[in-house]
Amino acid sequence: MQTLHVVSHTHWDREWYKTFQQFRLQLVHLVDKLLTILDQDPEYLHFMLDGQTIVLEDYLQVRMANLPRLQQYIQEKRILIGPWYILPDEFLVSPEAIVRNLLVGKDICQLFGQRMMVGYIPDPFGHLSQLPQIFNGFHMDTACLWRGVPEGSPTLLNWVAPDGSSVLLAHLYNGYGNAADWPAADLDQSLRALDAKADRLQPYNPCSHTLMMRGSDHLEPRPELPEHLRYFNEHNQSNRKAIHSTLPAYLAAVTEEIAAQNIALQTIRGELRDPKKAHMLPAVLSARMWIKQRNHYSQNLLERWVEPFTTWAELQTRGADAFTPPTSPQTTSRIDDPGSVVHQAWKLLLSNHPHDSICGCSIDATHNDMVSRFDQVDQIGEELTKQSLDALQVAINTASSGEHGEFAALTVFNASPYRHSGIINTSVDLPSGAQSLQVVDADGKPIAADYFFREREFVESNVYPIRELMGLLQGASESGHGGKTLVRAKLTDENGMPCIEAEFSTLTAPDPEAFSGAFGQVMALISGSDPERLVRVKVFDVPSASLDLFAEDIPAMGYRTYWICASQEPTNSSAEPEEELDDFISNQFLEIRAVDDSGALTLKDLRSGQVYEGLCQIVDVGDRGDEYNFTPPEHDRLIQPALISASTYKTSLYETLILDLQLDLPVSLTESRDSREEECVAHDLEVFITLVKGMPQAEVQVYFENQALDHRLGVRFNTGLKVNTARYDGHYDIITRPIDLPKAEGNWRELLRDEDGAAVIDLTLLRSVGWLSRDDLWNRVGHAGPAMLTPDAQELRPYSFDFCIIPHGPDFFEAVKLAQSYQTDLDVRTSALHPGDLPSESGMVEVSHAEFMITALKEAEDESGWVLRGVNLAEEPISLRVKPNMLSRSAHLVRLDESLLQDLVQQLDGSVELEVPSKRVISILFKITD
């Protein structure tokens, strides 16, 4: 007997071809209807809310009165929720965002008392290699999905991650709506239709249980379903029974049968990206590039700055009371117990991660709504980061002997998971009489730095009667102005009106001599003038210096302090460099030259002698596709820019090559859409290539304002390397993929090799298209969504693109460390000299292997301590030692959901040691309370 598991569900795109608010009205209609059906028909057993929990929040915001009914039916498992908060695109969000997504989903499910323990992710455009390990980390050993599985694969598979973790995979061979239009209007027709749908799946089904998904995009429940199930079971002649079932019930049934009958399942490994059976829609990776840029910034902000540094500041400030509600009035501007605020920022960011949102394949109004969410995430994240770094700066011991003329401390913070070097720029208030500056480290050794002086800066001007002067001066002396201290003042005359010029600083100490003279002048003015006589008061910031510093080898997830010294002896080091006409830059590692009329570069690696020609070529081609797929016009021409000028800007710290280019682009496609118009619009394009002294990499910035339609702008790198595979940054993984496309019908392929067979890297910067979906693409059959105009997807806006070229030899992980660090700029704080509990240099943790990359440091979900997470990216196991430099009383190995795996033994210095298999993600909970 074959059992047909009919699963009632809806696939809920929160926003797509309608906005969130428009789709929410449909959601309210759907859930209202569902609750009524469940109230009235006890035989309508189950309905699945698409594996998401955000739909509960969206519904209850306008139907809170129905909370008790929802809770009842969820606890009775008649409504199935979770495990996710939202259904994301997996490749366009970070691995930590996927973990936070499941953590938030778990929290919401706990409020309702049930969670569907299946990794249900039906519609994303391909799946990660490490998703089985992620699901295992949340106690899930089953998954269910559609896309990316090779054609002909069975409906049940064993899916294995790179570390060996596995899940039983229910493969939705014909999609998540293989019974979407069932039941039919007529009972007999309905019977035949269900049989026919099951017949189509039978060749791929290794078990006697078959999954029939009764639902699809935004479909509502069908109240007649129980009647049609009864009729099918009473009248079918196919030796089948149909039950109103759930995904967990189906997977439990097949798991039991596989074990009982010793059924050997086919194993599938790694990422799932096969496009033959279901479209992968790869051009969403570069549709509406502004979304990808903003998301990268927001994720980086939360993961590398907010979570680690708020955790450190909280522990440093509150000790064992950290992560608990404050019990006494807060005495600083830093918010105590910031975890719930961070949690809210994550929820805002996750609400931009549904695949139709983050992929950029929705209507313009939908993507306009995303801007406010990104803005709110960044506002929260930047303020929490500022508060945390300021709090840590106060706690760092910046006291100095003063033997070098130190007057201020400068602390450089690094949020990268690896030690990081780079140039930081800051403004430093100058003490009186300063003629030159020097920066020294903790040993008094001079550090490479450039600076130039700035005159004092005017802030504001006000007029007061003389009778108010004493109060003003006393208040300014005691309390300062705008958070700054009064440093010096003097009395002048401005067109016959007395004028007091007051200078304020955040850094330098008051000048007693200047105060003494000013006080005498003001007292004479007060005693010898009419109290109502008017006096002008001008406020200035003290003279300052713009300081560039090469901060070298800053501890991972930590900081290093330097000291700024002033001298009254002038030097020649403060002159500003000038731009020169030139096409050549270098440092001790690399040489770069612009070599042709299109602005292409030649790079020489001075360590190996290897020369790379034809790098950084700007190229543009037509695009007659839509938001889902790049499709070149049948008759197209490749367009490259003309080099207008090349110049250089060289300092003692870095050299920059500046290329001014003109790119003449066709205004649009022709009406037939098989070629581009002859009429062109000229685009100015600037490329900045920077070599920092001491850094074996070239940092590139491209500035471009798009004014053309229907095209793809990219950068091409002719590597000269004859290789068959390439490595890519994955999610808790480094992925190796073949360069050549798989064999398929047709002759279309991307440019992957030059005429000599060497590999070519083609980096897309921008795609300009005007349709959500079209059905006339020669490289995709049919629509991928509704045919709707999306004029904003033409991307007529200014853009800045940043990327880095890192030549490397056999030590691949040195390049990995540089690449990861490049994604996170250093930050800097200046302060007066003061004592503190923290040393002048420290990091939150120390790890023993470069192959182990830290991916998270955060407050524990149960507020008992903090969690460190990372992955062994090496191809072999490592013996890992982790030493915390923050408060910890015990250490525990935990899963991704932070449930306990095992207790760890801490050494006297607090460190723990453990073996980490290849590609294994580990999380360590350092508790601060028992």
C-alpha cells in the first residue's frame, strides 16, 4: 500500500510583485480563513505556514485578538510553524545571518510552544554546502527543498556537508506545489488528478510514502480537502491511501521504513546548484547592486563590530552582572544590557533577507521599503559601536611617562577575525605651540605617519550684555561647551565691539597663561563698562592636525594604542603631497602600471617575479534579460572605455594611481531587443588603485554614475593561469568549483578563458534591466515571475565599487586572512592620557590556527555568558587552542542553537584545547555565571 501524504501549506513571499503591506492584507485574509476552518471542521487536521515565524508577527500586529486561537492550534500541531524567522536566499546573506535567522525562529516558536523540526527551505535559488551541518546544529536531521538537486535524483536522499554532517533530504522533485491545484471541483476528477500526480513521482520514489504538497505561492487553505480525501480513500483502485499529513509525519514515516527495510539511499554532497531541473536564476546575485552593498555593510556592522564590541564593553563595565537588566541608575551614555537592542537590529536586517527581497527581483516599491530597514539597522549598529568603543577607550590605560612629549593617546580597533594592518586617518587637537608631531608605540618606537596642520575652526558667534560675561566664563570653565573643554581665551575688538575669542578642545589641557591674561582683560572690561554694553563671543575649535598613520598588525578583534607626541621644533614632514601625471605606483611587494588606452593594468609581484597583464579591464555588454537572468542580445558589441588621463598621488605611506576614463555606452536596447542602439551617452569613470606600504595587495575603487539602460558593467582580469578549478568564499567553507560550465544543449557560455586557454575572472559591477520577468529570453524557458516593469532596476544612479587584488603563492591562508581583513576597516579613538584597567594592547580572544576563522563573538542567548564561534577551513583536522581575554568562569562546547554538547576543561590562563575536524563549525560558550 502506498501512502500519499497530502500537506496543506502556503508559500508566503512576504514582499515580491506586491509590497509587504499589500501582501499582508492577503495574509490576514488567509489566516482568518484558516482559523475559521479549524474552528468549524475537526477533520481539517493541519496547515503549514511555510516554515516561517515572521508571518505570525505580521498577522498579530493587526489581529492580536486572535493570539489565543493561534496558540491553541499551534500547540495542537494543527498549524505548523518554524524553524525559520524568514525564508532567506542562502548565498546573498552571511552564514551568521542564517544562524541568527534560525535562532530568532526558535525564540518565536518557543513562545507558541511548538517548532517544526524540519529544515524546510523550498524556493531559494540553490543551497549551501554546509546547510546540513547548520540544521544539525539546531537538532534537525531532516530537510526539505526543491532547487539545485540534479535531474533524475530520487525524492529521498542522504545530503552530506563537507564536515560529514548529514540530513535525510526530502527532495521536492516537482516543486513545493506538486499538488497545488488539488482538489479539483469534481470528486471523481479530483481522485484521478491525485493519482496522476502520484504517478509522476513514482519513478523517483524509493519508499511507499509519497509527499503531495497542496499549496503554492500565497494559496489559501481549501475547506473541502477532508471531503476529497475521504472520497479518494473510498473509491480509488490504485492501492493507495491519502492522508492529511505534515512534513514531520512524512519524514518520520520514511525514516522508519528506510530503517526497517534497510533501504540504501543515494548520497549527495556539498552545495546544490544544478540548474537542469529547476532554474537557479543566477543573475539575482548582481541585480540591484545597491541592495547587496548595503546588506554587506549592515551584516559586517552587526557581526564584526556590534556583537563583539558590545559584549566586550558590557563585560568590562559590568563584570559578572553583564547581560542582565541594570539595577542601579546608569552613569554613562553607554546603554547597559544591550542584547535586546542588538536582537531587534538583527530582526530588522533579517526582514530584508527573504529571497525576493535580497535578490533584487521584486517591484520597485518593494525594494524602496528595504531602504528604511537598512537605515534603521545602521543607525542602531553605528551608535552601539560608538558607545562600546568609547567605553573601552576609557578603560584602556593610556598613561605615559611623557618623555617623548606625549600629549594624547590614539587607539586603533580591529574588528577582523585576523590581525590587520592598514592606514587610519584621524583629526588631533594640537597643544599650544606645537610645530611638529610624532607617533610612537608602547616601546617609544616611532611609527610611520603623515600629517598636516589645520588652523582653528570657527564654530559659532553670539552677542551678550557685559553683565552676563562672568557667568558665561565660569560656566565654560567648569562645564565646557558642546562636550569640549575651554582651553584658552582672549579679548579682541571687532568693529568697535569687544570680542571674546574662546577656543575649545576634546583633547588638550587648558592653557593657564592664556587664561590668566584673558581673565585680567575681561575683569577690566566688566569693571569699566556699562553692564548693558554688548560683547561678541566667538567659539572656535583649537588648531588641529589631520593625521595618517600606518597601524601595523593590530590584534584580531582587538586594539593597539599609540601615543601622539608634540614638539615646538618644526620639521618638513607636514607638507601635503601633490598629484602628478604618472602611470606607475609601487611598494615593496607590488608594482602596477596602466599599460593601454583602455586603462588595463599590468601588475608585477616583486616577491616571485610573476607578471599579470590585462588586469582590471572595464568592459560593458548589453543585457536583454530581467532581474533573474542575464541575457546578452543576439547581436552585441563589447565596449571598453578610453583612458583620458593617468596620475598618481604618493605619500610616505601609500601610492595611488588615478585613472580618468570615458565610457561611451548605448542609451538602451533597440526596439527589437536583439542589439543595442547606435546612439551613445558618455560616462565619466574614475578608477583609484592604491598600494599601501607594507601591504601585499592592491585596493581598487571604481566610481561610476550610470546613465544607460539595458547593459552589464564589469571588470575583467586575465590571470594567465591555466587551471580547471577556482576557489570561492563560501558559508563556513571555501568552495572549489570547476571553471568551465557543464555540458548542455545550446552554445552559450560566459567568457571564462582567453584564446590561450588561461583563466579569466569576470567581476560584475552592475546590471541594468527594466523588467521583473520576461518570457522571451533565449537562455531561459518561460517566466521566473510576473511580467512587470521595474524601471528602478535600470540603476540610473551613482555607484562606488570596492575590491582588492591579492596575488599569493602556496600559502593560500595568508591570502584568506588579507581578504577577510580587507572587508573591515580599522577604527580609531583619540583620548587624553589616563590610567585604566585594560592594557595598551589586547584582543578579545587568541586562537592558535590561521585556518580557524572566527565568525561570531556574541552574548549568549540565555545571557549566562558569551559565545565564540568559528570554523576550521582547512582540509584536515586541527588542534585548536582558544584563550579568552575576557571574563569567563567555565567553558562549554555548544551547538549552533547554544544547547550543550560537552563541558570543556579550562587551563590556568582560561584557555581551552580541542580537536576540530575539517570544515567543522564549533561554538564555545564561556559562562560568567554558574
